[in-house]
Amino acid sequence: MTASARAMAAATPATRDRYVDLLRVASLATVVCGHWLMAAVSGDGIGNLLALLPPLQVLTWGLQVMPVFFFVGGFSHALSYRSLARRTDGPVYADFLRARLHRLLRPTLVFVLVWGLLALAVQLAGGDDGRLTGAALRVVTQPLWFIGIYLAMVAFTPPLLRLHERLGWGAFAALAGAAGLVDVLRFALGVPYVEFLNFAFVWLAVHQLGFLRADGRISRPAVLAAAGLAGAVLLVAYGPYPLSMVGMPGERVSNMAPPTFALLCHGMWLVGAVQLAARPATAWLDRPRVWRGVVAANGIAMTAFLWHLSAMLGVYGIQLALGLSLPAPAGAAWWAQVPVRILAATALTALFVALFRRFEAPSGSAPAAAPVRARRGSGARAALGTTLCLLGVLGLSMTGLGGLLEGHSATLIALPVTAPAAIGMAVGGWLLVERSAPSRRVRLRG
């Protein structure tokens, strides 16, 4: 454990909600382990274990915990925005965006640039012809979708927080109702393209639950969990929704892409469930050693998430380089290798973290904690930059890094986008966000 983590743990104020930090780490760790288990690599390419063994798809009702991460994000964004507004004269939107995105975008762009250069080198050398190599270049960027959605949540925090302060649970109900209406228009009336609206309505509704937690308004988590679980079960049993709460290759309807009302119900039951566990978990986190571990893990969580698929693909690559055969996925030999692969992937992820964690750590260029006054137009510049980052990261998650030289593209919001264009948007957006930095400090109010 680093000295900085020890110091941060020792300096933790008594008012900090430590359980939120635990949920952030635990949700990302669950996603990482789920991806490692689902990766079914063979000589024919990269498949999905849950598609090979459909009965296992019920496990996604526990392993699909991205709603918990977005719920935690809503809690943190509410506290951060309110704190900044109290300390700052004038508009705070640009400062809020920079403060929230700084530690998210730096490690993400480093990951994109490193993999982009590697993919370009492989393709120039003609090494992307193999099925495994080509598949790896396609899938390694897929988890970036979550970062794109998170960027949108940050951007929408100020107006949705104001809506929450006026309506409370009514704001969540409005977003949830809009998500349900979208599914009615999609499945019952066949309205084309309307389903893509649920990328906003479903995830922003989960994010809104974080605002409610920040104000202590989730007073009956058991009711929330029961309502969500009952809704998800009924929708899957009697509606057009699949069992899996993650996307499956070749499926006609996915609960994830775009999100469905069933996934929102799934998120509700998860949020209620983790709220029920808050009191005993908080008592456990009062132990100094436990809390130091959570602080240390939070300092590297994003780096580990970004590189975990690279680590698993690296494990398979090492197997092939050593001349070891890849057993057929889901067979006895494949299952026997699972513990070894996960241990090896953990070790390789730790190596990536050691190499790249510096880009996640706070730096001197981070937004200052002291009150500041924004530059003229900085809010619009930061919003435009965030939008470009969002589109770039989402586009890259769809295109992958294969076919860089051939102009391979994917459709993003009805428009084709290539990987180089997506990278350009992400980098350009980051520069715009950085250019929105405050010009000078101002006096505290009062």
C-alpha cells in the first residue's frame, strides 16, 4: 500500500460516506471478474461463455452491476457540484466538468493512444490477418461505452440536480416513465430508432437515484429492491426482454444496447439491495486496515478497469506463444484453466497498473480547490469538449481498432464514424475541456 493511500485514509473526515467508495471499487471489480469469466477464446476467435451456456445468463442479474457504479456517480456528482457552487462566485459548470473529468479522461486517453499505436503497428506489419488478433483489436475498446455514458451523466448533472431539488422522487419517476414509454413505442408500436433515447433515460434515471441517496431520501430500500426485482422478473417472463442483463452476440433484442426498461428495473433492485447492506458495511469500513485497502483500490480502479481486457487477452497470447493449446470453451479442460487464467490476468493487470497508474493520480494541472472565476465562454467550451469526448469514446467502443488503414466504420447516432475520427474527437474534446480552465481566483462569498 502506498504512503499516499495511508495518508489519505488517515486524513478521512468523519463525515465522509465510506460506503460509496466501497461500492465504486466493488462494482468495477465485479465487472472485471465478469468479463474475465465471459471471455471464451479459441482458435476461431473470441466468443461469449454465456452465449455458449445460456442457463448461466441468470448470473448477469448479480454480475451486471454497472447500475451501482452510475448510482454512486450520481451521489458523488451531487456533492461535488454543491460544494463547488458554495465556494465559487458566478457560473461553475466548466469548473465542475473539469474537476469530475480530469482523473477519468487522462487514463482513458492514454489507453486509447497506446492501443491505437499498437494497432497501427500490427496492421502495418500485416499481423492483423489472424482471427484472434483481429478479434482482439475489435473487442479491447468495447468497455469504453461505460465511460461515454458516464461523461453524459457528468454533463447533465447541473440541470438534473436542479430538477431533483424541485421534484425529488418525481424527477426519477419522470425519467423512469420516459424509459417505459420508449419501450412501448419500440415494441408495441414499432417506432423506428426511438429505442436509442433509452441510453439517456435509463442511465440518467439510475444516476438520479444517487441524488436521492445524497439527500437521504431512499428511506425504504427494501421496497425499491422488491419493486425493481418484481418488475424485472415480470418483464423478462412475459415481455420481449431476454434473460441476460448484458448483451449477447446475435440476439434480436438486448437489454443493454440500447438499454431497456427491464434493465432499469434491474438497476432499481440492485440499488435497493446495496442500500440494505449500507449499515453493516459502514461499520466494517471503520476498521483502519479495511478502509486503507478501499482508499488504495480507489486510486487505481479506473486504470485497472481500462486494462483488464488487455490483460486477459495477453494471458491467451502467452498461452499461444508458449505453444499451449486453447481448449474448447465451456469444456472440462477450459473450466480447469479458469483459476489459473484469472490469477495470471490479475498479475498482468497489476503490471499494467504499475505502468499507467500515474495518469490516474491527481497532478498539478488538476482543478484548484480554491474558489475561482470562470473565463468568458468557458462553460460552452467545456460542454462542447465533453460532448466531443463522449462521442469519440462511444464511437471507439463501437468501431474497435481493427481496420484502421481500411477505414472501417460503425454507425453512431445514424452517422458513420471511423476509429481515427473517434480518437480525434476524444483528444480534441479533452483539449477543449482543459482550455476551459479558470483565469483567476476570487473571494469567498460572505
